[in-house]
Amino acid sequence: MITITLLGTGSPIPDPNRAGPATLIQAGEENYLVDAGRGVLMRLTAAGCGANMLNGVLITHLHSDHITDLNDVITSAWITTFGKPKPLQIVGPPGTKEVVDRILHFLSFDIGYRIDHHADLNDPPDVDVIEIESGNVELEGIVKISTEPTEHRPVHPTIGFRFDYKDDAVVVAGDTIPCAGLDKLCVGAKGLVHTVIRKDIIENIPIERLQDVCDYHSSVEEASQTAERAGVETLVLTHYVPAFPSGQGEEWKEIASQHFSGRIELGDDLHRVEID
Ligand SMILES: [Zn+2]
Ligand SMILES: [Zn+2]
């Protein structure tokens, strides 16, 4: 069984009830965080997982809403790891290493304060970054992780992740329009977690900067068609733009069901879906 927890179902638009994009994937004893948006550690804690329990942090792309709290993950993993240092594994597209290096630079005063203050803290955060665009992600866990490029231009490169555990597989697409890389990742998978926006609503809001988001995200219809094409059993929608009030996602589900015949899941932050 693979458990999906939608830690943050929001978007760049601040929302009092929705944290930024982040998804927790759990299988066996392992915990993987996909993206690290606004408030990720509050939600991770609510899901019963600590930063020091993460087997990997997987970044789909370097848009601010997906990485804004990555610094908090790095700091919290560092100061809550006792005894032998265990590197925090971060995986992302090319550019991720530079972002992590800059985060560590931005944190350098704090890192100095903590090393000076705690006798048992002698080294800066131990962070290991893997940059990848396609293929198997070499982490030490039992869960097999692979990635393929997605399509979110001008944001480039961007990637989606697939998690295989025993007979189950789940794909986390990130922000993308329908594309060959995502289709490839979804072959034989049981679950697909997909970012969605309601183009039918946004098209009627006369704000150009909002209109722009339509050309590099999937609509509910497009995400559902991707899921149907791949034959997945469960489609999990997240990253709602514009977000619906708590408990009022029925219309989104209804639209998805016109294009996808399987199980459709969506909801508030901490919505949990089991795949088996
Ligand atoms: Zn994005
Ligand atoms: Zn996004």
C-alpha cells in the first residue's frame, strides 16, 4: 500500500486554509515529501511525520510556491537529527543544487548561531542534492523512485515523480500540461496526483497575470484525460486555482468524472488517500 497525504492543496495565492503545494508519499517505513510550499512543516507535523523522518525531498520544479519552505525543511531536519548526522536527500531538476546552495547561504547566520550555541552541533546541515531529468532516482530506500520531464514552460526543466512499492505505483505530476513524459511515468500506475486549475473560471476573470497561468497548467478536464489515457485507478486533484471553499469540491469532481472513469479524490489539506 502507498499512502498519499495532500499536505498543501493551495497555490501561490495565499489562502488562510490551504498551505502551499506539498504532498507526502508513504510506503512501508519510508516517507517522501514532494515539494515544499508554504507551511509545509506545519502540515507534515499534523500528518505525524517529522523533517528528520524524511527519506527524501523531491522537488518537481523551482517555482517559488513549490520551494518557499524548503529552507524550513533543511533547518528542521538538521536541528532535530541527533547522534550520527544523516544527510537530507533532495532531488530535483537541474538548478536545484544552486537553489539549495543559496538557501544554505541565506541561512548562514542562523547556522553559525546554532553551531556556536549547541555543543553537540558541530557541522552545518548535511544536504545531498541529486539533479535529474529522466530515469531512476538513486536513493537508498526500498521504494523505487523514477522521474520524467514534464511541460510547464517557460519554467524549465520540470519533472514528475513515480513511486513504486511492491505491486503499487503512484505518480505525482507537479505543474504540467498534458505531455509525453507524464504519460510515460503513468504507464501501469494505480494513482496519479495532479495539479489542476479551473480554466473555465479563470478565463472570465479580467486580470492578465491570472490569465497567464492557463497556458502552462492542466485544467481539471486535461488532468482527467491524462488519468483516463493512462488507465490509473485513482486520480487525486490538488493545487486548486482558484481554490474552492472547504467541502465544496463537488463541481470539480463532477467535471473530472466526465473525462475519467475511476476514483476521484480531492479535498482540504491533510486529505489522505490509500492506494493498494
Ligand atoms: Zn509551477
Ligand atoms: Zn504551482
